[in-house]
Amino acid sequence: MALLVLGCIASIASAITGVQSFYWSSHNGAVESSVTYWQGSRRWLALVYAAVFAITFYGIYRRFPLAWSAV
């Protein structure tokens, strides 16, 4: 359940900031990093992810059998 809450919070933060993903690596002292942003209307997809996480969390919290099969 904690991971579902974390996923919901991360998805909302992604929708607000527009950041889709980030990558960070260091090899032999050289640091590589990149940030990918949501493009256009696909930014709303992060809110869909947040809603799915929230609904699944609520279903598990209330012990609905359908929510358990979704996880």
C-alpha cells in the first residue's frame, strides 16, 4: 500500500512539473544525466496513472477482491 501511495504522489508531481523520467550515471568520474519531459496533452496521462494508483490503494484498503487481483 505504501508503494501505491508513493506512486500516486510521484505521478501527481510528474503532472505538475512535466518531468516524465530522469537518468543519472557516473563512469570513471564522468557524470551523465538526462531528463525527459511529457509532450503536449500526454502530460494528463500522469494524472491517469495517479488515479489508478489511488483507486487501487482504496480498493485494497477496503479489501475489495477486484483490487487484489489488480495488484
